[in-house]
Amino acid sequence: MTDEELQTRVQALRGDFAPLLLAWQRQDGRHDLPWQNTRDPYRVWLSEIMLQQTQVTTVLGYYKRFLERFPDVAALAAAPQDEVMAAWAGLGYYSRARNLHKCAQTVMERHGGAFPRTAAELAELPGIGRSTASAISSFCFGERVAILDGNVKRVLGRLLAFDGDLAQLSQEKRLWRQAEALLPASESDMPAYTQGLMDLGASHCSPRQPQCLLCPVSGLCHGRAQGDPTLYPIKTRKLKRGQRENWWLWLEHEGRIWLQQRPSEGLWGGLWTLPMYDSEDALDAHRQALGVAELETLPRVQHALTHFDWVLHPRRGVLTGPAPEAVVVPVPAPASAPVPAPAPAPAPASSPPAGQWVARENLSQYALPAPLKKLLD
């Protein structure tokens, strides 16, 4: 489709699409989610970040608990990162939590605790992309800016029968321009319009079985008119899923478990896990050096991430006698957040890897990845 044909299509839709979507959203859209009916940018921002790659049903509980612990941007900015990660644990995509914390601190330091009012300024904050910035400014400040998350790409891709490959940045930019052209004229309509696009993509315009008979704009939809709206949007690039395999050492001593904190960047960045090995031989060699007589083989853990499938083999053992004093860091007293272990000296082969002992009753204070939390429970 040429640019001229696409623009002709958009011009024909401009008078009808926004009014139909607005009427549907106000009558049949979602209105009872806890982050709706507010223009507080902190709450809208938090919901937008949590909803990235995560279903609404999963977010609901996390959102409530997170707000109870961090009721405003000042409280979030002042909290230790470990505490933020612990509140996020289990929600996945942990870089979101790290960026959330950085963003709160930036808002306090550079903007005096007030979120910027434009999408362009919001997009300069850590962890806020163009579509998220537009959603916040649209919902909270009525700015006439387009959003283009996964759901909206699907709605507009089908509406326009957009045949550009969205795996190409140039084609995504092309769709952005059409999304901007379809915006309603009035700023006061922007919150309902933006919500309507999200609601339509989350309900009738589903990926595999769109409910076209219930869709408020089905009469305008070029994808449906062509006979199969699921052909759109087009995105040819496929991720090649990899495989990964590691071994976990579940080491106990007098009711305590040895945990390590992973580096702040990378997979499970900043979370606490059991010591991890690339092979069972490496784990077994360390087991022998520690003087652990034998290890219990536990059922393997299978964990699917975006780019690969991960198999983890837990092995459980008990360290008898006195714990090696050279690497033991005292378990933090129950408090609002765990205190990270200071960097220890390199541990001898007969000591556990760098980390700290954690009593079972204190595990809830630590940000544990969901598969490990389930295993320890």
C-alpha cells in the first residue's frame, strides 16, 4: 500500500472512528480498574509499567500491595532498591522494577517530585518509552498524543489493513503517523479515547479470535472487509528460542539457607538466588569441598523466559557442624528491607560462594525469582 493510499484510508476514517470508539468506551469499556478514574501520574505510571508484558489479572494484586508500601513517588524514591525488588518479585521482567526506582529518584531530583506534563519530557525519564509516555500524558494531562503498544498496533493494523512489516522501524514509524492522524480533535476526549484503544485491543480485537460482530468499529475495519483481520498486523521477525541449563545448590545450616544476590544488570538482576553452577560436576566438586555428605535430587524446574527456556536442577544438602565464619554475613534483623551483604573476600573452595545465610522466616524480605520462591515454599 502506498503512502497516498494509506492517507486516503485514514482521511475516510477520521470523521467516524474516534466518535464510535469514544461512545463504546464510555458505555461498554473498562471503568473499574484501580488505576482508572484518576489523573495522578504516579498511579497511572505505575500501572502502565506493571502492565507491560503482564496481564491485568496478575497486576491487580501487585498494584495494590505496591501502593500500600510506596504510596507516592517520594516514598518509592527513598526506598532501598532491595525493598523495591522484593515488592516486585514474581512479576517478572525485573529491569522494569530497577527502572521504576531510578525513574522515581529522577522525578524527585530533577523535577521536584512532580511528573513532567508532556509526553516528550516523560519519555526522557528512565524506563519510559514513547507509548508509555503518551499514555501518561494523555490520561493525566489530556495531551493529544498517540499510543502504540501491542494492543493498539493490532487494532490499527487491522482497521487500516496496514501491510507494512512492523519488524521494520520505518514501518512502525509509518503506523505512528497514522495513529496521530486518527486522534480526536478535543483534548478532553483523550483519556477516554486512549482507554478505548486499550480496551478494544484487550477484548474484541484479540490476537487469534477477534469478535468482529461485537466490535464497535467493525464496519470501518479494512482487515475485516478483506475477509481475515488476523492477517494484520504483519511482523515477520521471529525470535529464536534458546535453551539453557543450570544447577542450583540449596545449602542449609541450622534452619538457614545460603543465598546470593545476582548482579544488578542481566538476568534476574538484583534478585537473590541459590548458588548456580553450569554443570553438575562443578556443583558436586564444591559439595565435596564443603564436606556435605550427599545431596538430595529435587524435581527439575522449568522456566520459560522471553528468549529461551531454562531448566534448573536443584540439589539440596545440609551443612553440618559450625558454619564457615570467613564468609558468613549476619542475617539482617526483620526490618522494612534486607541489608545487602558487604562484598566479601574471595571464599576458599571449602566455603559457600559469596552470599549470606537467611533464616526461613526472613525469606519474604528478599526479592526471590518466582521459580525459586515456589521451590522454597
